[in-house]
Amino acid sequence: MTSHPWPVIGHAWAVLNLDQAATEYRPAHAYLISGPAHIGKTTLARTLAMALNCEADARPCGQCRSCKLIASGKHPDVQLIEPDGAHLKIDQVRALQHDLALSPNEGRFRVAIFNPFEVATTEAQNALLKTLEEPPDYAVLMVVTADPELLLPTIVSRCQLIALRPLTITQVRQALTTTWRIENDRANLLAHLSGGRLGWAVTAASDNSILDTRARRLDDLIVLLKSNRGARFAYAEAITRKEDHARDAIDLWRTWWRDVMLAASGSNAELVNVDRAAQIQSLATHLDVGQASAAAEACGRALWQIDRNAVPRLVVEVLLLDFPHLASI
Ligand SMILES: [Zn+2]
């Protein structure tokens, strides 16, 4: 019983814990993997599924039939259960329960990965609870979420908790340059912007529209600071027409205001938006630390409200009115 290095970057403690469980074929029946979007939660869950069902001696090998089927999402005993529309529904949980009643087809374990589980309806969560109370020996349930606070406490209490934290900027930069062969300057910018979310950085490296959208939204923010209420309301209406656009923009603006706050306080701490350092320094001369800090906090509040199903347009309207009015920048 040996193990093979996991194809996971960072998260050393979680890998050590899960690798040991897989090596001994003694996984917990349920794990709750939490952490911000795009930091590797699903990769970790899928790698555990590989390590449990791999056919090689040193697991997970990544090469055997089982590992390849899991990597391509086609293993009959490993299911990724994602929302059907906006929610993860009770019918999906029931279908899984039907499958779990049967022992594995090919592997040693049946693994179900729910991602993201915070969008599960209360009925679906209650249904899963029954399985969490009496799981078959060969079942491993992996509940993946960005925010455990949004789950029923009874779900959380029945899972072994694996809380993933963002990687360091250095870890992301190194992974980008060595594993993905991205040139240094670009890797450095992406690492800073990633907030430690390697998955985001890798996606942004291959999809230019992500950095283009970011640039546009930062430019929009500067225009908004010079704009009156009417223009701010119009922007709130426009950006909330598509799902997730507002959330992404607010997330970005929060990093921006934190940078302005650092600049206004004369701190030497590294900025997130390193490519916009001059603009941030210049803006910081027009307001004080308190204003920048209040704007960053308003962004955090807005994200919290959107995640709890507040009406996005109203949230963005309030947020934009909370931003300072700087006519002369
Ligand atoms: Zn294998």
C-alpha cells in the first residue's frame, strides 16, 4: 500500500490527510470541502476518488483505466452532481440514493461529489441528510461549497471538514510558470489578481476576455466615481441583467478599494491590482483611508447580501451610492 504524489498544487495538509485515508482504504463517509471559488476543491475531491479506485499499486497513478475514466467524468462509480438550473434538486439526490443502494460496478468505492452544494434546495439537503446518517460502507460523499454557513448545520456536523485556503501568490506564480509554462510577467500579474485561486489564474491565462472584462470594470468604476446618482442607477440596472456579472464586478472592486486603502495609508504592502499601481496611488490622493475602507466594506456587505438571495439590482444601487463622489479625479 503506497501512494503516488497527488496532482494537486498546495493544500498540503488536506492532501496528507486524504492520501492517508485513501492509502488505507479508510475514507470518511462524508467530507465537506470548503473554500473560495477556483482554488481546487473539485480537483481535490476528484483526486480522492481516483486514489480510492485506482488499479495501480501506487495510487492515484493517473494512468490506469479507472483514473482516466474519473478524470474524464465517465467512471460509473464516481458521480459529479451539479445544479440542475439554479438549484441542486431533491430528484438529483434521490437518483444518487438509488445508485448508492447498489455496490460499486468497477471500483472499490462509489463516490458522489456535490458541487456547489450551497445551491441545494432545503428539500435536497434534508434528503441527503438521510444518506449521511446511514451511508453504505462503500460510499464516499463529498460536499463541496464556497460557504458552509449556507448549508444546514446538520449536514455540516455529519461531514469531516476540509477547509481549503487560497494559495500564496508565490505558489500560484510558480505553478503558472513551471506547470503551465506562462511567461514571468504575465504569471506575476495573474498570480496577484488570482487572490490565491489557482484555477482562476489558469483559466484567465488561456481566456483573454477575463482580463479584458476586468479592465473594463475598473475603468467603469472610475467613471462611476465621477458620476451622479442617475448614471449610477443606470449602471446598476445594466450590470445586473446577466447573472453573476454584478457579483464578479463587486468582488473585483473590493480588491481595488483595498488597494486604494493601502495606498492612502502609505502602506508598503503589495497591491492586488499591481498593473494599476499608478492609478491607485493617484486616486488615493483624492480620499482618505476611512473612505476607501468604507467602500471596501460596502463591497463585502453587498457580496454577502447577493449570496443570500437579495435582489442584485437593489444591492448594486445601494453599493454605488455608498461609493464616494469624486468629481475632480
Ligand atoms: Zn490509477
